[in-house]
Amino acid sequence: MSKKERPLSTVPTPVRWLLALSLSLQVAWQASRLDPAARAQALSPPPAPAPLRIASLGEPIATSQLLTLYLQAFDNQPGVSIPFRELDYERVEGWLAAILQLDPIGQYPLLMAANLYAQVPDEAKQRRMLDFVLRQFLEDPNRRWPWLAHAAIMAKHRLKDLPLALQYALAIAKHTDPPQVPGWARQMHILLLADMGELETAKTLLAALVASGTVTDPHEIHFLTGRLKELEAAKSSSPATGN
């Protein structure tokens, strides 16, 4: 053995584990390439949180990135391409949640939920992903609000479900703070109320918001004032009801 070489026993145990894992994965991958009858494999259940943290060897962010790559590439297996809509979404949701538990600051799992898995032509799976975004938003509202805002827009335009969009918008207004979250996101519910025909309620909320002085941006004030005038005009021109 040369002087520059060190015995294997001097290599830290975590590094040896990682090397062994990498070798096993490489062997498995090569074996799958040699399978002449390629078949789609089902997405496995996500690992439990406690063993996953132990397996991360003190590197939860790096581990979360590896799991993200695994999940993102799962639809492309050797010789097989799996449409997202054919995946088990309960397991997809579990994997996304596990990745967020390893790296709560990371945003990519929520991006995948809202912009990737929620785009499949399957309404039940779309709704499942949007509901997942809502639950994860509630864990860290001031950081995760963009994905719930996206969910509200998708509920309105893709699902044509204004009550669901309003539910998401109200959650943003209720659970976020003005310094961290822009006014347009916190005011989405008012505009959705107008879209739902609740003109009087929307007009009242808008008027109170403009009068409160909490909105200081000139462009935002101009937009809200203009929207308020539109609601007043729509209210006055609507046919009267009652006897």
C-alpha cells in the first residue's frame, strides 16, 4: 500500500454507507436496463419520517433534494413512460410531505404539487393536490402563500369552482401578515366575492379596506379605488329585487 493510500477503516462510517448505497443503486439501475421486458413499477410508499431523518446522516436538505429528484424522475423508468395521472396520488402526496419535513424552508415540493401533479386531466387528483397545498400552507402561511394563491387561481379558472377558490383566498387573508404578503394576495377574496355576485359584500369590504389606510402603495390604492367604483356602478345598474 502506498503512503498516499489509507485503509478503508479510516473512512468515516457515514461516507462508507453512502458509497455502499450508491453502489447498490448503480447495480440496480444497470440490472433494470438489461431487462428486455420493461414494465412500469408502482411508486413505493414514502419512508417514515423518523427513519428518514436517521438515514439522512445529518444532511436533511441534501436528502430532500435526492428524494425530489427520485420522485420527479419516477415517471420515466427504463423503457417506460408513466403519465402522471396513473400515479398513486396518495403516495405522491406522502412523498411530497416527507420531502417538506426534511426541508421545511424548501418550496419545490409545493411547486410540484401545484404546477406539475395538479395539472393532470383528472379532477379528483387536481383537487387532492390543491387540498395538499392548503394543508401545507397552514404550516407556514407567510412563506407558502404563493402556492395557495396559485391554487385559488386554478380552482377558479381550471376547476370552475369559485367557492373553492374563495376558501383558499380567505385562508390567505386570515392566516398571513401584511408585511410579508402583498396586498393583492390578501385581497383576492374580495374580488372573488364580486365574481360570485356578492357585489354588496365585496363593495363593503373594499370600501373598508380603502378607508382603513392599511394600503399605502399608490398603484394598489388606484386599483382598489377603481374596482370599488366598478362595483358601485354594477350595483346601481343591477335590476332591483323584492316587491
